Amino acid sequence: MGHWAWFSVFIILISPVIAAEKIATPVHGIAMHGAPKYGPDFKHFDYVNPNAPKGGTVREHAIGAFDSFNPFIIKGRPAAGFRALGPGLVYETLLTSSLDEAFTEYGLIAESVEMPDDRSWVAFTLRQEARWHDGKPITVDDVIFSFNSLKGKGSPFYKFYYGNVAKAEKAGERRVLFSFSPGENRELPLITGQLPIIPKHYWVKKDITKTTLEPPLGSGPYKIASFEAGRSITFERVKDYWGANIPVNVGRHNFDRQRIDYYRDSAVALEAFKSGNYDFRAENTSKLWATGYDSPAFKKGLFKKEEIRHENPTGMQGFLFNTRKEIFKAPLVRKALAYAFDFEWTNKNLFYGQYMRSESFYSNSELASRGLPSKEELAILIPFKGKIPPEVFTQAYKPPSTDGSGRIRKNLRQAKKLLEQAGWVIKNKKLTHKTTGKTFEFELLLISPAFERISLPVRKNLSRLGIKMDIRVVDSAQYQKRVTDFDFDMMTGSMGQSLSPGNEQRDFWGSAAAARNGSRNFIGIKNPVIDQLVEKIIGAPDRESLIIRTRALDRVLLWNHYVIPHWHIRSFRVAYWDKFGRPAKPPKYGLGFDSWWVDQAKEKALSSQLSSSKK
């Protein structure tokens, strides 16, 4: 044996030992900053009823259709109930989050987690009792296969989200070790815990890059009982579910069956709800919430409407500019068009005064910028002076506002002035570029006709500036394809946020994501300063610095005028037929519907009243 051959064998032999030497104190859960709220001996989350009865059926709805049970790729339309990240009904993860902490995760498939102080790696020890629905144990090989398959063959999101996770390797019979690339990224242990775990023995015989309607093998609390392609899907609770009694699941997953019916649009879906065709509905349209639920059943109290307050960051919804398009590259142009949206009139006349104007990408949270930059924020922002809008340092961001009367001549004069500064002038009643001679025309892409009533007044105001805005409503399949390919001029969209922003910010704002189809950088932002600010957020060593760095990024995003901000509301608006029980204490950061249950006495009374009304 030659010297180099012997040395290679030596390296191979000692590699597992090196992996095994990466050992830290095992813990039951980890927090992004600080310590977990729940101790190692906790029995259940505070916002559940540990004695909630099991049983019954809940019927829900979705809009559009589905053609796949594979949520891990950008192809197809995955069925409701499947998630690309985090635990869903069928697939599970190593860790799962609580809904009353900013960002803390506890063991699900993993019974414990280890990481060093610098968070340069993380190791998980799997629960011995963890099982797939076919009875086979969940193994370290399954975890490694999941990581390699999703990062290598799944949606581009995985490659991006787990870009700093270098490798996964076996470090014991039930212990798996993830090593991270060099650099400060304290979120990596937690987002590694969010990785969906899929069964190697099932998927190794299949092509994970293709859509499928074969009911998959999972490990979660539910499995598919039946489905009608594109129209409905029914999940049934797994009676011998391995994880039913672990602390993170106690009091949850109480329905025996969950059926999801698909409707072609929200108007049809609402009528179906009022007719009793499904049981629970979250409402996102203010007009429907104010006027759409009036019916004999509602007046009799057979179904209820309720607003449930929450402390979730509401993120940013708005008219999103596609800055890949030449017409929207200039910040002055984007700033000008914001003056054509009269939120105050819209809120009063279309929304029944239900909404607040969004003034931050992190609204309804301590992460939102406010007032002028603090001393700590300035320390971050001043090195970028000359590379970011000067207003960042001198003004608190406020979107254009009106008196709500519908008369916005003053705003339109300001918009005209800005457009002239950007090189646009009126010729023959059309806004025309002085240099190129092109007229200002673009298309607004919508997925729902409900947004037309909001967009039509904007179109009217823009026409007074000589701008032609076409409104295009397309079906869900076409909409998804066009958004995935960034084939739009302007769209209505939203960027949801968590209380602990991190690696996903690269997908929202990062230059690398701008050219990657399927990313959430819909706007097409390619800005080196924003890239650096995102990395500062990812490397934040504590909660205080995370807040400061996020506020700094927020200011830069706002003053670049990438969106025309919409609105937000600080409660869940839900309607439900009166057959449910639910815990007395709701979670702070979620609805927690999976901790509700069917109350047999209420369901019996409801059934009796419905029978009487039909006679």
C-alpha cells in the first residue's frame, strides 16, 4: 500500500470519530435569543387544552385547484395541508415552534439538540419511537437523505435557505450532525430543525423533481384518506400516531378527519360556507366581513363571526414594482406612482374603516422602524451614506396620504413633478419619456377579482397623469407561473414576516435571489447595501441588535420605494359554525386552529337546529 493510499484510508477511518467529537450538552429546545420559555420537563404548551377530546370532522376550503402532493418543488400546485417548510399534516420536522415565543423550537422527531456557543454546527438525537406511517423507524439516513434531496433537487428555495448548511453526516445510531459554513449565522440551528423529513425507503424509488398524486408516506398526525384531483382532499388522523403524547403535540390534532374542498373563487366559497358546506373560514376581505355574512343562519347564531387579536408581525402587502422592468427602475418613478393610491378614501368607502396603513415591512412588531434613526441605527447606516436614499437620515417614512374625500389633485401635482424630474412629460395626453419617446404603459397582475375594486380607482388616478395601467386577472395556475418566472410589471403581493427575521430575508431582498425563478424577491432588488444589511441581521448576536439591524434595513427598503404600501389588520377574522370548543387562552403569535376540537354537545345542538329549520 502506497503512502497516499494509506493516508486516504486513515482519513476515512477517523472521519466518524471527528464527527462524534462534536459534542455539546443536549437540550430539549433552543431559542434564537435567550432561553426557551418551557423547561425540559414541560408537559404541553400553555395555549392548548391537554384534555381536549378527539373526534369529529372539520371541513375547510381552498381556492383554485391542486395537481400534486409534492410540496417540495416549484412545479405543480400542491394540495392544501402540505407545507414546503416546517411541520404539516403529513410530514414532520426535527423541531417545531411554539406560538407564544418569538422564535423558539422544541423537539419533535428529535428528542434533543446540541450546539456549541458559536453555533457553528448542530446535532440532533432522534426519538427512538419516531415512526413512519408504515411502521418503519425514522432514521439518521432519512434525515441525511431529506437534506441532500431537498437542497439538491427540490425547489431553489431550499438551496438558498440552507446555503450555509455545508453537510449532514451520521454521528451515532440516532444522532445526525449538520456542519455549517464559516461565518456568523446564529439562526442556522433553528432553520435546520425546520427541514421536512421524508422517508428514504419511499422516495429513493421515485423522482422527487416531479409532481405526483400518489398519496405519500409520512410520519405526521394525519394521512390522506381520499381525494378527488383538483376538487377535494380528506385527511384522517393516524390512530397509532407515534408522536401523539410528546409535549409539543399534547392538546393538538384533535379532529379525526379534515376535509378541504376547492372552490373556483372566494364569492362561491363564501356562499358555500353560509349554506353549511364547510365549517371554518378565515376572512381576508373587509367588504365580505362587513356585509357578506348576513344570512338566516347567522341571525339564528348557527355560525359566528369573531375577531381574535394577535401580536404577529403583519409584514408588507402592497402593489409591488418589478424593477427588472425598465419602466420601474427609477426610484423617483416608483415614488411618484404611490401618490395615485388614495388609501384613506379606499379604507372609508371600500374597507369600512377596518384597516391601518402599513408604514413598515415589519408592521405590528418592535422590528418596525419608527421616527428618526436611533444612535445605534445610525452606527449601522452612516457607513452607507451616499449609497442609500438621503431621506433615511432626515425623515420618518410616511406613505402619501389624503383627507379621504377622493379629491387628490394635490397628490397628483406632486406625482407629476416627480415624473418630470425623472424625464417624463405629457404629450398628446400621454405620459411620454423625453429621451426615448416611449409612453408610460404597464400591466397590473391580479389573482382575484376582489382586488379590481381597489385597483380601478388607482387606474383612474394614473390616467389623469397620462399613464395607462391595464388590469389583468388570471387563474391561480397562470398567476403562479407568471410570478415564478417574474413575468409581470406590477402585482399585488405580500412579504410575511416573523418575529425573528433571518436567512429568509435573502430570499426576499437578496441580489442572488433576484435572478432565481421561484424566489420571493418578486421586486427584483439588486442592491449591495441591502445585501450587507441582510447579512448583519442574520449575524445578529442578540435580540437587541436584531431589532436595531432590522429597523435599519426597513428604512432603506422603504425609502427606495419598492412597493406602494397597502394596509394591515391586527386580528384574525374567522367565521365558524358553532360546533367547536377551543382553549381559553389563545396563542400570541398564531390562531392555533389545530388546538380546537369538535364539541359533541354543540355539534348535536347545531344538527338539531339545522334539521328543524329544514322542516
